[in-house]
Amino acid sequence: MQITDYSFEHLPFSELFKTYVQSFDTLSDFFEVNPFDAEAVRKKAQQFEFKGDREEIGAFLQEFNAPFDVHEAAKENIERLKSDDALAIVTGQQLGVLGGPLYTVFKTLGTIHQAQKLERELDRPVIPVFWLADEDHDYDEVRKLTVIDDEEHKTFSLPPLNDHLPTVAEIALPEDISELKKELKQVLYNTDFSNDLWGLLDEAFKPGNTFLKAFGLLISRLFSKHGLVLAGSNHPKAKMLTTEYLKTSVKKADQIREKLQAKSEAIGQRYHQQVTLYDSNLFYLDEEAGRTKISRNGQGWKADSYNTWELEQLTDEIESHPERFSPNVFMRPILQDALLPTIGYVAGPGETAYYGQMKSMYECFGLSMPIIFPRFSATLIEPAIDRISNELPFEFHEFGNRIEDLESDYVSKTDQHDIEGIFKEWMEPVEELTDQKKKDIKEIDPTLEAAAEKATSIYINELNKLKGKVYRSVKKQDQTQLNRIRRIKANLYPGDGLQERTLAAIFFMNKYGVDLWDNLLDAFDENEDFDQHKLVYL
């Protein structure tokens, strides 16, 4: 396995993210600490204060991780988190069916790596934590996965469900999961690694298991041996431990809105604003109406489920029933950092953007913004793809162009042979010479003039036949290369998007083994900061 750097510059990432990794100082108004400045990171760690009760947090994490049968290394890390100087590096993701896209694995690997790196540099415990998105409600996003089938990307999905669903975490996998796996097996051809992969998937993603249980089991089996701890907020103890933060979110709603608005407008003047702002950052969970937004109702509050409260009534209900309230995208990091001693968060490009909107919001909760570390971003290049791509006149990023443009560019870049010119230079002197020779033959014997004409015609005809063969040969060669272009694009940029955003991680696990990610983690440079995209040659 070989890893090389490739600049984000020509790749389809947001301008804000590219600026973040290339020129952090220009974004210092939106983020607290430069993740690439070792001294600034060290200073942040020295000043870090965790306000939570570490014993209670430890007890919560032990209970939360129990259903996922985590490795002993993760259990030890939960104990280590109780230490007063312990820190956490956190990442999180939606609970994608069968593990979701590649970037879920990449975020996890980057988090484990950053924790190991910081522990060496700071000489104190730094624990990797995966935040399971157990309060997310976007079922349509998690029910699908994509693999490559016959050099084309193909998407498989569970059937849609009705409205007013509970959180995705609480949805039980239907019997259809067995049919989905059966269909996938027909596409993911059998390899030496298939039995291990399907044994793992069948254990986790079986009918009746919730999305939370299934996804958590898979992540645990793959990564808890590296000390990865699982966490989430849709749990009675988590709600109890974060009740005051939920209450603060409505008590200081106007102040929070003002701070979010100011940063969002400032960031929106230069870049795209990632997340829309609302009156509050909470949802209300109603048995009949489902998850509904809480918004202003004059001086009070209301939910789309027609519940109404005065401020004191709302805070009283949060105090009495915190399980009825769910965070939005801005409150999720607040709850995460209230529950964990979060020194840093490993974020994708979109997350980096909405964290940029949040910097001032943290002050309202008496918290400081974590260091935002860019996630590991990569494209996995298989040996067969590597071989044929070296024969084509394109850089890696150019394969992200439309297939029609790639084919046109290839023809223009490789049209080096002037076949008409070659045969014109050949035929013109032949015709001049044969005209003279035909006269010479006629002078010797006029009856042979027709034979000389026929011989000349045969010669010219053979040259024309040869020219036709040359054209067909070039066309065949071009078609072979055009087919290769399609194959490479389907693998590196399926659906015109980056591989990591589209293809399921299990596609590569089936071909290269369930320990592929362990090998990739071992291949990282120990000082790697992930400030560039990586090309990973398998």
C-alpha cells in the first residue's frame, strides 16, 4: 500500500474548506485554533477545562457501549477518560445501512490517528470517540448504499417508510435487509474475504436490530480494537447530564440567534452559508406528530405539534422530560462537548463550514470551540485502475470531468497521426513515377500499356487498402482507451462525484479484506495532518 498527496485545489471541495487547509489565518474570525499549528494546539490543551463530572460521564459511556460488545481497548479508554487530564478527539456520522460510504470509515481512521498523534505530542491521554448520530431523522439518507457493478455505479436501498418516524437510531431493520444483502452478494463477487465480510454484516445488520445497534456493532467490530469509544445523546443518562444545556438553549435563544446570525452573515459574504438559522435549536418529540421544530410564539414558544409554552413552562418541561427534546445541527456539538472533554473534532468539509458559523455560540454555554481537524480524505486506487490510468494523458482530478468532455479531450490530445498526409506523401511520387514508366512501356510495346495501367491501379488500390487498415487500427486503439476512460471514471468518480462520497466501504472490504482499514491506519505517517487529499494505491 502506497499513499501519495494530492492537493485539494482542483478537487470538488468547497472554497471555505480549501481555504481552511491552505490559509487558515484568513479564517481566524470563525475558528479558534489552527489545527496545523502544533504550538497553538498544545496551548489549547494546556488551557482546556472540562466542566462535566468525569465519573458520571464514565458510567454513561460504559452503559452506552455495553450493547456493542466493544473491545477491551475501548473499555480501557473509557476508564482513562475519567482521568483529570484526559482529552477526547471526536467524530460522528449518520447510521448508514451496512456501514455507509467510504468517508465514514475515513473519518474514523483520521480520528484514531489524531488521538494517537496528540497523545504522543501532549504526553497525556487522548481518546478517540465516534459520535453515533442517534438523534438524526433523515432515514432517506441512511437507507441507501452504492457499489460498482460492471463498471457502473449501482445503488441499493431499503424501502421508504411513512412520515412521522422516530429517530433513525430507533428504527428496526426490516426483513428487506436480507433481500438487500442477497442482491448485493450477486454484485460483489465472491473473494477470499467475502465470508468474513458477510459474517460481520449478518451479525450486525439483521432483521430486528435497530439502525443504532447494527451500525454501532459494525463500527465496534472494525475499530474498537484501536481504542475507539462510542457515544451519543439519545440516551436517558445523556439527556440527564445535558439538561442544563438544553434549558440554556431556550433561555438564551435571542443571544444565541444574534451570535449565529452575525457569524453566518460574515461567513456568507465570502463563502456559502452551510446551515439555515431558526428561532431555536431544539426539536420536540411528539408521539403523534414525530419530531417537530420549536419556534417563537410571540413571547413564548410553540412546536409544529401545536404544543405551546411560556419560557418558564418550556424550561420546566425540559427539566422534567429532557428525553422529549432533540438537538439540531448547532446544538449537537454543544451536547457532545458537554458530555466529553473534547479537545478537537474531526470534520468533513460541510461540518467545517457550519462550525465556522458557531464560534460565538459556544460562549453562550460557557464552552470553548474545539479544534476542527480536517478528516482524512482519500481515493482508493486499485492495481488494475492504476495500470490503465498511467497510459492515459490525464491528471487524477481531470477524471472528475464529464465523460463526454473526457472523450473529446482524449481525441484532441492523442490525434497526433496525420494519416492523410502520410499517404499523400507516399502516393504523389508514386503517381508521378508510374506516369513516366507507363510512357516508357508504351514506347517499348504499345500492347502492354493496359497491363502497365492495371499494375499501377493495383498498387494504388493496395495503398488505399493499407490506409483503411491504419484508420481502423487507430480507431480500435482509441476505442480501447475510451473504454478505459469510462472504467477509470466509474471507479474514481462514480456519478461524477468523489469516490469517498459515493461508494460503500464494504465494496473495498469484499475485495481487500475486513482488515483493509487496519493496514491503512498503519500506513499513515505518524505526523500526518491530512491537509491534502490522499491517493491510496492498494
